Amino acid sequence: MKTMNMKKWLACILVLLMAMTAMAGCGGNSDENGGNDGNNDSSADTSLQDVLDAGVITCAISPDYAPYEYLDLTTGEVKGSDIKLAQYIADQLGVKLQIEQMSFESCLAAVQSGNTDISTSCLSWTEDRAEKMNLSTYYNMDSAHAQTVLVKAEDADQYKTAEDFTGLKIAAQNGTTQWEMTTTQIPDVQATAISQMNDGLLMLMEGKVDGMTTPVDVAKSYVENYPQLAIPEFLFNNEEIGNVVGTAKGNDALMEKINEIIDQLEADGLYTQWLQEATEDAAAQGLLD
């Protein structure tokens, strides 16, 4: 009788252990599907590691904005200070650089969608962009960021304030800070969207628009090549203090590394050197237009 009771008792213990094992297994599956066991890394940011594993970083560029990014007339090579920046980032990461050429507006879309890893296409920080993509710390802080409206030399003296451009046709590159300034600071402006600066320059010289919004440092290069153009006294209100690199939202690991790289190159004065070299090269080729 005692033997039978012992066997029954052992059988009960065995059943209980099996039940506990099954429950533990179910608990493990629950953790794997979103539990808090600390081993779930499905949402981990792998943006930096993805670039390192691929061995290449893709960069969206609109090569129509010398000396920052432009096409060499002889070789067709994409050059400029922002290309130097992209190459420097790639070198510091130990990967190859792959340039993707497109319009400026497409550069923004490519970064936001993650179709390219970064863009160094002379981006300015804006609240709207900051909501749609990750933006780096500033670089190019030594360059003048004053913005104006390039006009014909014969008309330059009459433009001193934004109100002097009221109702006029002003060309500006679509999706840029220049477009935002043109449409928000000039009363009743007839803003004409252009995809490339060369288009606006041609429209201005042909009299199809009354002016073209552009940074002053770039406008100076235009005037050197086209004496029929001039920079008026007028300047836009602008709090911009530099340029930024863009990545997709959520690519925090990649952006953290890019910020480290930018901080170092700014401390070393590298971008100022690159911009000077690119300006001299573009001017020699007549590509500052």
C-alpha cells in the first residue's frame, strides 16, 4: 500500500514538473515576442553598422551649386567642398563613397526615405527639415551666410529693402532656404521655382525674371563672370550660422558618428581649406554660375 502511494506521489510530482516546464516555455515565447527579458533588439538602431557592413556610404548631391558641389567641365567628376566633406566622412568610417546625383529637392526626399544614407548638398538647418530628418551639428561656420537677390546691374540701385521687390518675379531653387526666404519675406512675390541655379541665371539674363535669390558669396562669383549682373544693397533676414549633413530619422548611431567627424574637421579648419580650394578651381573653370 505504501509502495502504491509512493508511486502515485512520484507521478504527481512528474506531472507538476512537466506543467511548470511548459509554462516556462510559454513565458519565454512571450518575452521573445516583445517581453522585457532584455534580449529583444528588433528595434535597435543599426544605421552605422549597416554602412560599415556594406562598405559604402551613399550621398545625395545636387551638383549645380559651385563651389560647394559642381561638375568638372573636363572630366565630368563631381567636385566641391561638400564633396570633400562627404569623402572625408567616408574615409573616417573606412568605407567607400558613392555619390548619387539628383536635384536638390530630390536630395531631401532621398534622405528622408532612406534611399541614400546622407546628403551633404549644402543643407541649411530649418525646423521643417529637422522634423523630417536627422540633422548634424554645423559645419562651414566661417563662411558668410548672407542671402540676397541677384539682379541686373542697371537696376541694382533701386533695391534696398524687401518691399522694393514687391510683386516682382524672383527665381529661387525649389526646396531650399532661398525659396523659403523669397516666399516669406518679399511681399506679393511672383516666385519662380527652378531646379538648378543655372536655369535661374539664364532666366535673369534673358529678362524672364527680375532677380534670383542666392547667397552673397555665390552671387559675387556670378558678378565676376557676368558684369551685367550686380548685388543690390538688400539682404534677407537670416539667422543661419552654417550648414548641416542630413540622414534619415532614426539613424541616430550614424548621425552620432558624423557629428564626431564634423566636430574634428571644424576644429582642424579643414572645411575652410576645402572651400577655398574649390572656389579657386571652380573660378578657373568658369563654373561659379
